[in-house]
Amino acid sequence: MCEELEKNNSRLFYAGFLERGKAQVIDTFMIYMPLLFILTYGVIGSAQGFRDSSWAPSAGVLIYGSIVALLLVFKGQTPGKKAYDLWVVRENGKKVTFFFAFLRFFGFLLSGTTIIGILLPLWRKDKKALHDILFKTAVLRKG
């Protein structure tokens, strides 16, 4: 089933595809959607203004990536990952730094542009997506 890892006498497993996907949905609704609402109505003033803006969509993605990176640095998990008891760590077991987590977020966006990048965990024993392979990270869950 899942590859088991031992660390500090607690059983850790690689997080599965569905757990990761559900965690991402939670993060989208808890972080990204409120951020877009604030940008759209609080900063720009209207949905049409947001759609017509040349900078607002990019600013939303950059701010979202920064929030995710900060959460990974200080907590090791986002709200969605916390809901499913998941953590993001480097392959060597160390925590990620802000710059590294921020770059990993853009790797996630790159993974999302290819169907293989997102579905890769279905074929790998270590359940890694393309951005995990590129940035040598693992998403783990407690067993």
C-alpha cells in the first residue's frame, strides 16, 4: 500500500494522491478564494475590474504562493495538509526554507500544466508529483 518510513519512533508514510488532492482543494477554498475576493472587491472594486486588470491575477498567484511558502516554513503544512495530517519536508528530513518553498510552489504550477505532472503520484511508490521530484521534497502523513 504505502511505503513506510521511520522517523523519531513514529510511523510516517508517503501521502497518497487523493489525500494530497483533497488538501489542495481545502487550501484553494481557505486561502486562495478569500484572497481573490479581497483583491477583487477590496482592492480593485469590481469583478469586471479584476478581469480587466493586467496585474491582479498575477498578484493573486504571487501572494498565494507567498502565504503557502510561509505556512510551510513555520508549520510544515498548510490548512489543507493539516486537515489530513500531512507535512512537506525535504528528502533529507529537514524543513523547507521560504525561498525553497516559494520555488516549489512555482514547480507545483508547472506540474499543473501537464497531466503527467499531476498524475505522476499514481504510478510512483513514493507518491511524488513532478514538483516533489524536481525540488527533492516529500509529502508525508502519520500512520
